[in-house]
Amino acid sequence: MEAREIVFDFLEGYDLLGAFWVTVKLTVYSALGSLIWGTLLAGMRVGPVPLMRGFGTAYVNIIRNIPLTVIIVFASLGLFQTLQVKLGGGGDFEVINFRLAVLALALYTAAFVCEALRSGINTVPTGQAEAARALGLSFTQVLRLVILPQAFRAVVNPLANVLIALTKNTTVAAAIGVVEAAYLMKDMIEAEAQLILISAVFAFGFICLTLPTGLLLGWVSKKVAVKR
Amino acid sequence: MTTSVLFDAQGPRAKQRNVLYTVVFVAALAAAAWWVFSSLAEKHQLDWVKWEPFFTSPQPWETYIWPGLQNTLKAAFFALLIALPLGALFGIGRLSDHRWMRMPSGVVVEFFRAIPVLILMITANAAYAEFTTLATEDRLLYAVVTGLVLYNASVLAEIVRAGILSLPRGQTDAAKAIGMRKGQTMRYVLLPQSVTAMLPAIVSQIVVIVKDTALGGAVLTFPELLASVRPMSANYGANTIACFTIIALIYMALNFALTSFASWLEGGRQARGSTPTSDPLLRCGGGGGRAPPPPPPATFAGHLTRASTVGCIRSVIPPRTTHVAALSPSSPSTSTTGAGGFPQWTR
């Protein structure tokens, strides 16, 4: 009891759980955003309209080749401070930066979601799409009713990997002053002496976030995999 | 018109509809572009004065961009140089027959893969500040490289492991049959073959390393390419947008070259692999005849097959169905982006 209090003394006065909660919120919001946008992109990339295919391809290639850090810092310096984009009125500095971080993370991650989905679409046997077309379904119906449901079940694992990468990528939001885990850690390291202990606590925190996600979704992917 | 299994060959009505979609999409894009340009113009970000320095004088390039790019490349280069052998070591360590070697390698690899690079960098920076007397400039470089090495070595370890596991069992059996020792099997039989299979994934990982150097600039004030934006825009009249555009283009050019190189390696390898005359021993990961992909590691979660293994396996798994090529829209152009429809891994 005594010893524990002394060892974890340095946590006093810091909102550790609050910071990790921000990390979780960043992850969840941008995961939802990127899932929607990424699915749309994947639809564009396999669709019949050449312009949309070109747009999807260009988007994915451009975003994948720019560092996330550049995108997030641009969201703050460029979008907010230069162009005064606030994404919905009001809000103080902190709230605006949070929204911008979510936007940047979602836009960035969508490129990877799109590619994961596309690889999933490739695992669906040709006969499925042919049968769907033989029934007279249109492209959107083929995609929505036949191909995507199967593709999603095939890519749970890749998407889990994207989600875990996203969880870790939320730390980049520290670069624009969103008080999430990495930001708090930097603060604490500057103020407190227990460097190794602080790092260990934060490393443990991230393992607690990523490990169950991986285990859970790994289990889900086995559960929902299309048996062929 | 590319033929696709997802939609029928288009008749007159479908063509009309597509034209309509195209027009609507163009309108949407144009509206977005108009919004961007008008708000840029409103904030005077399109004024020639703000862009002119990049085109008329070498000064911004010499003073800000080139030194920044040098630091980016330096950090990436050292990180790769150290992470590659380290990754190979741990990757092979995880395949060892000895428990005392397999376990620690596994723990180290899984641990550093589960932690954000930024956390590693911040820790490394603070540790160097506390326990060494390095000059600030060196310390930042060391910290960035250390963070990158710890993370990427563990990812590369998984690439190496998956590459070796992807070889058919017969290779090991044959090596044993002719009396090779374990080390010999690894050196003469397994590694040479799997290196070709790993190469595209390794090059893709270099892209990740290059991209991650930017973290050092944004959070640790390591003076790399991204960090040059602030002083540069301060010096040339708050031309933030212009600076970011230039910087982003440089990153893109750099990474695009690497990505293209990766997919060229992959394409070349597959082409070589599928020629009937090629030596079966050297046929690494080409079309048919592959062993099934290695089962995902049972340890620590399925997600640990992610990154690396995705990258590696993607080049090894034979397409499950034949319609990859048929389905892939505009196959020629997508193939240059690598991965033949498989995701390219990021951090």
C-alpha cells in the first residue's frame, strides 16, 4: 500500500484516464469517418464511371504518400489558422483542434480502408458478381447486396490492422495540441523525474488499447469469415 | 471501357447514365475546388508574392527546404540501416528452435509494434537528454532514429519471418536431406529465396520510415522537412499554404518513387516467377505452386499479422480467384501503385 503510493506518486495531478479517453474518442470518431469515406472510395474505384475511378485512385495515391503528420499539422496551420476553417461554429481552440485532428485522421485512414476493402472485393469469387448480374441487379445493387457484405467479412482482419494503426496514429494529434495520451506524456516527462516509469505507464496504456482490439477483431474475423 | 465482373457491358442507356454521373461528379469537384480557391484568394494565399520565392530565388530552397530534406533523408537512412539487420535478427530469432531465443524475440517484437512511434521518440529524446551529454542537434537526430529503429525493426522482423515462412516446407526438408545444418539451411537455402519475396514489403516499409521522420519535426523540433514550414512561412510573409504545398509535393515525389520501385520489384518478380523456364528454386512467390500462406501467428492477437505480414503475404498469396485482373479497374494504372489491390501498409 505504502510502496504503491510512493511509486505512483507522479501520477498525482495528471488526468491520465482523461488523456486516454481523448485518444479513444479520436480513434472512434475517425474510424467511423474513415470507414464511411473509405467504403465510398472503394466503390468509386471499382465502379463504372471512369472519372470516379480516376479520382479514387488519385486520392489514395496522394494521401498514402504524404505523412500523416503533414496532414494534421496542415489542418491546424493551414485550415484553421490561415483559412479559419472551424468545422462547425464556436468552440475554443482545443475543441477546434480536436475536430481538425479527427478530420485529418479520417481522411488519411480512409485511403487504407479503401485499399483493404478493394483487396476484400478481390477475394469474392467471380461467380458471385456474375450471378448477381444475371439476376439483373445494377452495379450499386451488386456492390451493396452481394459483393460488399462478403468483402467486409473477408477484410475484418486487415481492417482491424488499420484500426490499430489508427489508434497509434492518434498520437500525432499531439503535434497540434490535442491533449491526448502522447501530449500528456510529453508534459509529464518534462515536469517529473520518473522517465522510465512514465513511459512504461503510457506504453502499457497503448497495449491495453491495441491488444484487446486485435484479439477481439481476430476472433470476429474467424467467426464471420465466409467459408469457401 | 474496362471489362469488369461487377457491372455489365454498357448499353446506350447505361452510357447516358454514366455521362450524367460524370457531369454531377465534375460539378461537385468543381464546387469543392471553387470553394478552396475562393477561400484561399480571400485570405490572400494565392497572391503571387507568396508563391514567387519558390520560383524566382534559390534562397528558400537553400536555406530551408534542402537542409530539412537532408535531415529527413539522414534520419530515414540511419533508421533503415540499423533497423534492417536488427529486424532480420529478431525475425530469424522468432523462428528459432530454441525457446530461450524465440520467446524474448517474440516479446520484443510484439511490444514495440503495439506502441506508437511518437511515444518511443519522446521517450528516447528524454532519455538521451537525461543520461547523455549529446548536443541538442545530435540528440534530436538520435532520438528520431532510435524511435524509428525500435518500431521498424520489429515490423521488419515480421516481414522477414513471414517471408521465410512463406517458403514451401520442402525447401527445409530438402536442405536437411542433403545434410545441411540449421544455420546453413537458413543462409544458403531459406534467406536467399525469401529475400526476393520480402523486397517489395521492405521498400514499402521505407516509405513508412520516411513518412514517420515528420513526427520528429512536428513534436520534437527535429529540423527536418516539415519543421522547415514554420520558419519559412514566417520569413516569406505567412505563405503557409504555399509552403505546405511545396513540402507535400516533395514528400509525395519521394514516396511515390519508392512505391513505384516497390511495385516494379514486385511486378518483375512475379513476371520472372511465372516464366516456365525460370529455375524453380529461384521462383519466389510467383504465380502458382506456392505453399499456402503461413498461418497467422497465434500469439498476441491476429492483428499482429497486420502490417508486415500483409505486405509480405500480399506478394506471396496466389490470388484466391482469377478475377483479380478482371475486376481491377484500370489495371495498368493501379498496378503501378503497387500491391495489386492489396493495401500498402502504414504505421
